[in-house]
Amino acid sequence: MTDLTRPGCAWVVRLVDDRGNETAPVRIEQVLRPSAIDKAYFPYLSVWRQIFKVDFPKQKADGSPTVAKNATWVGLAFYGAYGQDEIRWALTPEGEADTSRRAAMR
């Protein structure tokens, strides 16, 4: 198992958007006791799988937003020696995530 909270972890986690913004988390916390809601959203939980809460800043150090106001999607990216992957969510023109089933299937 991979512990994303450990310094020197094999995986790098970033918040990304289609405008080239890439932001490191300010905190990664392992969920040791998943709640009923966690189990409902992640029914595949087992002793071999873990949940982490990842917090990102709303703004960069220069005061600009972490996700560009004109971004069409926002994603959670994982990079490492074993590969890379991204989970993306489409954004509406108002900058809100489109959580519809269709958006998740893109």
C-alpha cells in the first residue's frame, strides 16, 4: 500500500486545470476510520485500500486563483515512477463542477 502522507512518497499529487495551472496540496490526511458516507461513495474499500483527504489552497502565493476562472475542466493528477493518471471534472461556465453522469463519463 502507498501512504500519500509520507515524505518521499512514490506518488506526487497535484490539482490541475486545462490552462496549465498545477498546485501542490497543503495537506494530505489518511482517513483511518471511514464514515458511512465514505463507505457509500467508496464501496470498494477494504484492508488493502485506503482513503485520503487532500486539501488544496484556493489561491496561489501570488494571489491568483488555483483554478483559472476560464478553465473548462479541473483534475486530480497523480505522477510517479510507476506511471501517471488524472481524474477530470468538467466545469460549467460559472466555474462550478458539472457533476452530472454525462460529465463523469467524458
